[in-house]
Amino acid sequence: SGKQLSITEFYRSS
Amino acid sequence: MLELRLVQGSLLKKVLESVKDLVTDANFDCSATGFSLQAMDSSHVALVALLLRSEGFEHYRCDRNLSMGMNLNNMSKMLKCAGNDDIITIKADDGSDTVTFMFESPTQDKIADFEMKLMDIDSEHLGIPEAEYHAIVRMPSAEFARICKDLSSIGDTVVISVTKEGVKFSTRGDIGTANIVCRQNTSVDKPEESTIIEMNEPVSLTFALRYMNSFTKATPLANSVTISLSSELPVVVEYKIAEMGYIRFYLAPKIED
């Protein structure tokens, strides 16, 4: 249940 | 030329056991700061960041920054051949496509070297800025592992809520629901057995238990675990590695559809 967010939605490539 | 001698070789064995099921292939980066790794799981839901600081090694030589791509399952196979009391040395020559793990028994009567093939890994490196968290919970790592294991027999997700009452771990599944509340407890004699809750604001987030359970494979590395929660960020589950650094697991939350 619910939508799984992704890590890349929070942190950008450095 | 790279040569890193780690007297407490068991730490590296434990690190591998804690990440190999989450990440298949990863680049280990070596610099003057230390030996580090940052990798995401294949679905980009979780991220692991490891740092073993150079000062924690008995001998640390890294002439220039080096990134070594390794298959973690193969690396784990090799490190399993090291005894728990063995000293482990990681060696690589510039431009080489192999890395050597040398295992020395504490009495120096057995010395083994295992050479492993490196691989080219195209991995994305993410910038993770320092952040303010709404709540930070420190609790015994074994207690956290027990909670994740127990809840995963009931449901697939855990809601972690921090209020002034304490930290609550909740799940629901086909057979019913479960709630476990841990209150702040600093009165115990041993600091590693205490639960400390720093709360700036109440926070409640939902996470997949499958990943949380995978993170708890790091439990043998530290007596305590720190869980940092913010409503706008992935949770950070951190295990400090004695006098050397840390292993941090970042997990993106689940939200209502």
C-alpha cells in the first residue's frame, strides 16, 4: 500500500 | 599504489555481510580521507554510505584517489576466508584490474592472499547534504533489529512515529496490527542499552520493512543504532563503526497514493 518514493527524488548527482 | 592494513579485520567482514544483500556491485573509493562506498540498491529506494577513516587503519597508503569496482558477493566470498582475528590488508597497484586481500593470523603463522578481479561500474554518486532532522532516536541495535523482524511477520511496512511519548513502530497486515512503543530510557547503567529520543517536532513516516530488515544486518557492527527522521527526507539508519567511521543506510519513505 502507498507509493514508494525513490532516493534520487531527494538527492541529486554530485 | 594502495595498501590498507586493518588490524581488526572482522570489521570489514561484518561490513560486507551488512551490505551484500542490498547492493550487488559497488565502487569502493580510496582517498586520503579513507576507504568509502556509496551505492544504491537496484530499485533506487535505499542507499548505503560507508566510511572507514584512514586513521583507523594501522597502515594507510593511498598515493592517489582510486575507485575500485567490486562485486560484493564475490568480495564477501573472499573475506569469509579470513579468520575473525585476522589482520586484513587490501592492496592494489595503479592501473591494475585486480585487488588483493591479504589475511594474516594474529600469531603470523598463516598468511594468505586472495586476488579478486575488479569490474567497471557505472555508478551515480549522490550529494547528501547535512540536514536538520525532526527527530533523532538512538536505541540498542539489537532492539531495533528485533522490532523490525517481529513487525515483518505481521505486515510489509512500518510507520515510525516520534512524539513526546516516545517512538512508536506500527504495522498492519492481513492477520491484524502491531504497535511497539519505546520510551526514552537513560537510567540504565550501560549507555549502549539506553534509548534516547531528541525531538524537535513530532514526525511520522512509513517505510518498507524489507529494507529496514536488510539494514539490521549491520547490527554486529555497533551496540547502538541512530535513526534520524524528517518529514521531507529519507530516514537515516546509522551504525557507528568503532573509532573508524560509520555505515549509514538511507531509505526513501512511502506516501499515500
